[in-house]
Amino acid sequence: MSKFFRRSTALLVVAAAVSLTIVVATATGGTASKHANAQVAVLLPDTQSSVRWETADRPFLAAAFKKAGLTYNITNAQGSAQTQQTQAEQAITNGAKVILLVNLDSGSGAAIENNAASKGVKVIDYDRLTLKGKASYYVSFDNVKVGKLQGQGLVKCLKASGAYGKKPVIAELNGSPTDNNATLFKQGYDSVLNPLYKNGTFKKGPDQSVPAWNNQTALTIFEQMLQKTGNKIDGVDAANDGLGNAVVSALKARHLKKIPVTGQDATAQGIQNILAGWQCMTVYKAVRTEANAASALAISLLKGGKAVGVNGKVSDGVRQVPSVLATPVAITKKNWDFPIKDGYLKRSDVCSGIYAKLCK
């Protein structure tokens, strides 16, 4: 091999490495310059618990900050608490004055918030509250209300199916035990279901949480529930659409009949399952509303003005955190297209393939 060829090859490798570095920097923050000196940083948790973080939250937040003329950086920890802590430290180093945090668990979230507070950086808990943390504000939905809508929806579906008066066995497939939202959702639907268990109207079946909201784990857990009960489960309160779809997949695999199954997040898949009759309802949380509220609050803090939108307080276990809480909406077959009309989903996202004929 000639010296010229070896030198040319080395130069090409260096050039490729530089190019890759630019692409990675651009992908995380919109532009490399925004990544370097962002005024506001958004720390997303993963792509496993819900598709919304990348398909909805990222573009809505980016658009709001861009419109306000702010530099920003949006990163995703892909399920790693250590990665999220590193991203938070980098954001502070790069000059972030406000951090929007969707924690992976309250322990790592509190560590991020303690570090930020020591550096004079304000943190807004976004969607998920960090227990015993130091967030200045919390922006989310009324998550107990979300759970109540699920419980009420399941009851209505059981009445519609004729199972309500037959002492149906109800399984509960809860969200991650490390996510405080999952605790609030369960508090909400248990407030509806527990009285019915107590008076004998419903029979309480298996009740289990799904670590990290992992859909594949949820499938395994629900298959075990079916095995344990001899397939005798008549309704499922599933904490979100991903878990609900795991239930649907297990039922289909065993060639079992459709039963009422709940969900949350109004994903395209969840709406399709509703149209096909495999899922009876979901809960729509208008991410655009939530993202706009969070970005407006962050902007007001950056500009030194009064915090905008605060309409309540939520306990983090130690103190009452000033909060901006939006109202969730129950979605059934009757109003399945509401998330489309609201601009959250595209009709083509839902009404494609075998589902096209179901969209009336």
C-alpha cells in the first residue's frame, strides 16, 4: 500500500468522523449551535413507554421555543437514568437556565433537580412529577382524573357488552411502579372499581404493574394472567394504549373473544383497536396543550416575568408544587376522530390498511 493511499484513507476516515459528529449534534438539539448554548433543555425519557415523546412532544416543544426565538436542546435518554443525568449535566454546562424534565424514576429525577437547584437552574417537571424533588413547577394533566375516566369507561363498556351483571372478573395492568403518574392513574381507576369489588358486582382478578411500561413485558404478564385464571378474564383496565395492545395481542394469540380493554394516550394503534372493537376506550391528553403550557411557562421564567398558567398545586410527598394541570378527554368509538380534529393525529395515521373501511 502506497503512502499516498494510506494518507488518503486516513483523511477520509477523519472526514467521516467529523461528519458523523455534526449529524449527532444536529439530531439532539435541532441545530449544532442550539446544542452548544441552549437556554432551555428538554429531557425526554425513552421511546418505549409511549411513542408520544418523539412524535408529539418533541415537535410541539421545538416549535414553541423556535417561535419565541429561544435556543433549545431536546434529548432522549432512551430508558437510561444514567444517560439522563449526563444529559442534564451537559445542559447545565451549556448554559441552560430552565430544564423540562420527564423523569425515568423519582430517585434519579430528584438527583437531577438537586444538582440543577445548586446551579441556579429552574426545573419544570413535565408530565411526570418527581417525588421529593426540587422542581419549581409541574405541568401535566389531572392524572387521577385520567384513571377515573378509564375506570368509568370500563364500567360503561361492561354494561354495553352485557357482562356487568354477571360478576365479571377484572384484571388490572398497571404502569411502571417507578412512575408516579402510574400511581395516580391507578388511584383514579381503583376509586371506581374498588367499590364494585367490595359489593360483589365485580370480581377482582390479577393486578400487576409493568416495569418501565415495557409492552413486551406486559404481553408476558397478561399471558400469565390468562394462564392463572384459565382464560376467565372479562375486562382489563390497562393503564395505556401500549399495555392495552399487549392485552389484545394475547387475546388474539389464544383465539379468545373480545373483552372490554381500556387505554390511554390516544395513539393511532389505540384508536385502531377501538375501531376494530378490541379496545373499548382510551384517554386523550392533548399533548399540544401540555407542551404549549410548559413552553409558555419556561419562556415566562426565562424572561423574568410572572409564571404563567399556574392553576393548582400537587404534593410531591414533601411540599406542594405549583402546577399547570390540563383536562383529559375520554375517547370511545363515538368520538374516535376527536384527536384527529384536534390536530394530534393525522387521519392517514389511523385510517389505513384494514382500518380504512372502519373510519366512517
